[in-house]
Amino acid sequence: MSDEDITLTAGDAEVTVQPGNGGRVGGLRVGGLELLRQGERFGCFPMVPWCGRIRDGRFRDGATVRQMPLNAGPNAIHGTARDGAWKVARRKADEVVLTYALVEPWPYPGLVTQVITLAGAELRIAMSVEALDSSFPAQIGWHPWFNRNLGGRDGREGQDVQVSFDPAWQEERGDDHLPTGNRVAPKPGPWDDCFGMPGGVDVTLTWPGQLELKVTSREEWVVVYDEQEAAVCVEPQTGPPDGLNTLPRLVTPLEPLEAATTWSWTRL
């Protein structure tokens, strides 16, 4: 196990990976511009074995009700793997493979593998969850904190990021920040909301005059969060918040849960 940061490089891009801090991508610099908000709890962390909030921290597996620790008011949020140290399975200049053994408070033995690859003007992150014993419900997702403003150059201030996407629906959000189960027409922001994109997640972030970045995934769920002044989050995931209850994906010893997201960028 290594707590030391790992740096991946390709072209004018540099990625910092932090195995000891939840297996997160701690930074992404393109041509000297840092795209991710810096700080111990920021960057881009993996959400696994669930994404977003679980209502009351409880989910049902068959006849068994499981209780997770409450760390978001009355709910449990963002999985357990972001709070642990990951192991480095292998690494090279432009790729690193990390693993994390699911442990308490998660009640099922399992192994999470994350492959982070930097290639040209593209960062690809793939993740899988394997069941080592009994089957269990799970989710996979990522929670990047993109800087709202990349700073200025040539004496000019940078402009705030613009977020563009075309979802098929928006999950209606209750007062508890969890989906009600109703799908509604997409509404203008600010957002802390889950959207459906059946053709796959496809969200464009544009920092005018500086950089355009596309967040894509074959998954059809994305949470967009832009209620903080410093950053904007675009979170591809395998199901909506509280999905362990409403849309569980079963991981079995024979069939892991797999997902991937790609960030690709163009300098403007």
C-alpha cells in the first residue's frame, strides 16, 4: 500500500492520483491550468459501493435491511471507498491501477478496481466491483469538483465555466435532496439534481477562451451540482441517488459491476 501521490503525464497534461486519499484524482493540469478544485476532500473521488445519498442510511437486500453510518444529516452519502486507502496494483507513466477491499461498515466482502489512464487529451477512469462471497447490490460513480474559474491570463480575468447538456428528464428532488420517484422536464439551474441521459452521459464544460472539456460515459445517470461558488460537479453514475433501494444493480461472484467515464478536452 502506498500513501504517496502518483503523477501521470501525457503531452501537456498532468494528473495527480492519490491512493492514500480515497483513490481519488487529486488534480488535472492541462497546459498549466488546474481543472480540479484542490483540497483533501475535493479533486475527483470514486463513489462506491453507492452513489449520492441512501435514505436514512438503509437499504434492503432481500429480506435483510442493512444500515450504513449517517454522514449527511439523516442519510448516508457517497459510499465508503473515498474514506480508505487504496493499493497500487501496477503503474506506468500514463496509467495506474488501484484496488480497494470493501470492509466494514459495508457488510459484504468485495474488491474494487480502478484503472486511471491518461492518453493525449483524454483521461479515462474505469472501475469494477467484484463480489468475493455472496452477491450484493452496488453502484459506481465519480464525483469531480471542477473549478468554476480557471484564473486569468495576460492580465485578464478568466470567465466562469458554462455547463451544457441535453438530458431526457430530471429526477424530481424532494426537500430531503433525494429523488421522489417522479421524472420531470429538465429545469434550469442552480442544480443539485440527477438527470437521465439514455444515450449515455454527455456533458460539456466550457471555460470561455481557455478550454472545453467533455464528460462522457455509457451510463445514463448524471448528477450535476453547481450550488457552490468555487466549483461545479458533473457526476456520471450507474443509478440515481438512493439507487440501492430504487434501482439496485446486483454484483455476483460471476458478474462484476463495471463502469467508465472519459474526460476529453480541447484548448480554446
